[in-house]
Amino acid sequence: MSFIKKISKLMQKFTPVDLSVNTYSYEQLIEMKAQGFDVQEQIDMYDRGEHPNQIKQAAEAKQNQLEEQLYLLRFKEVSELEINASDIPNPTDMSKVSSYLSTKIDPNSALVIESLKGHKMDQEELRQGHMKLSSIVQAAPAFWSSEGEISYAALVFTMVKEGEFANNTLFLKLISGMLNNFRDEDQCPEGLTPEMQKLYKDLNNPNSDFHTHVDQSLLDFYQVSFEGKPLITDKIIVATTNKTQSEKDILPKKCFPTDGIVPLLCFCQKGRKKDYYYYRFIAGKYYSA
């Protein structure tokens, strides 16, 4: 080894290495040690699992896992997931509105007045309105954030018109999960009715506007069962509705609940050829946890 190389190697051994930013991996530190750098303390921290890089990576992994579990809350119950109720950033309590779900709405109630926020309606349509629980199938990310700005945006939801599954949150989550899987298929499955083939296209078209019933061909394709029994029903509705920022602002914390279950005021305008359905959010203060 030449004199210059010896001096260079000696300088490496005693030259301080800037480890303040903790950007070096374990493998890089081992290589640096072999080159003569004094990095044993950093290597020992890795061996004890105490290196800042390891702590940061563990925290990021934990946060990613939590976010994944919170996303799955849209399709499963808390008891099925690895989270606690305290982990849910925007929890709700649907028992607070349960009494409104079995009767027509009272146009003069504070809940209705505050939810409509001055929106003018035909009085007969208003009296015939009712409240239903829905599950959000898909919506712009801004709907899920308190700071999100939507201007004017559509969302897709599902609900059950009537019968034994109406307002059942576990059932709604099951159907919402099925519809998400349906939308994400590479191509429309074979054997479905023309209506469900159109629904597949609608779910994949951000500009679509629809109100349809899920039919048995789709339920059978996914072999959907509920409470241990094959699901047979024609009461499931999947539809779009358009919302403005002022409507979003009345949601709990100005965004969708974490589990995606949203109570709606449901109205129907009778037409000559077809009926027109429209929906309003409930003021969040009436069902926030």
C-alpha cells in the first residue's frame, strides 16, 4: 500500500462521519465500518433495535396498518379488525337517529329543518320523505377529509329500500364491499343481466348518473350470504347523488364518518314517465358519537 493510501485510510478511520440525519442503513454502516469509519455505535443501535431509522420505520408501518384497518371499517365491524373504538377519527352513533328510521319525517322537526338548511321543497314531497341509512360506495377523497373542498361533486351510495335488511349497518357494509369488488373487476363478469352490465359501466364512469336496484344475478355471481344464509333480495338500491360544499359542511366534522355509514333524507318527485329521487345529508350533530 502506498504512503498516500495509508494516510487516506488513516484519515477515514478518524474522520467524523455525519450521522446526525440518520440516513444510513444497517448494510451501509457495515460497509462503512469495513472501510475504516468509526460507526460501531450506530451499528450497535441497529442491533438493539434502537436506531432512529428503525423507530421511524416502525412508526410508519404502524400508521399504515392503522389506515388500512380504518379503510376496512367501511366493509367490516370494529370487532373484526385490529383497531379500538378510540382509533376511529370520525365515529358516529346511529342509535341517536333510530327513532327517525321507522316513520315518515316530521317537516317541522329541528333535525329536518337544520338538515335542509333553507332548501325549498314541495310540501307534499317533504311530508312523504323518510330517513334511511346508507353506505358510501365511492366518492372523491375530499369527502373523507374535514379540509376537503368539493365545490360540486357526485358520490355513489347503497341502501335498502325496505324489508328485513333496511338500515342494517353490517348488511350495508357487506353490499358496499361487494360493489367495490364489482367495480374493480378487470372486465364485467359474464352471466349478468343487462342492468348489472350497465351498472358495471356506471361504477367505472365518474360522470354517470344512475339509480338502480341490485338484482339477483350479481348477488349470485359473488355468492353473497348474510347471517349464514344465501342472500335473496331485490330491495338493494345503488345510486348517485350530487353534493355541494355547503352540504358537505353539515356532516360530522365536515366529512364522511370513518365507517362510511351516512343517514340520508330521501325524497321522491313523481314524474309522468319516471320518478326522480334525491337525497339530503342529515346534520352531523344529530348522530356524532
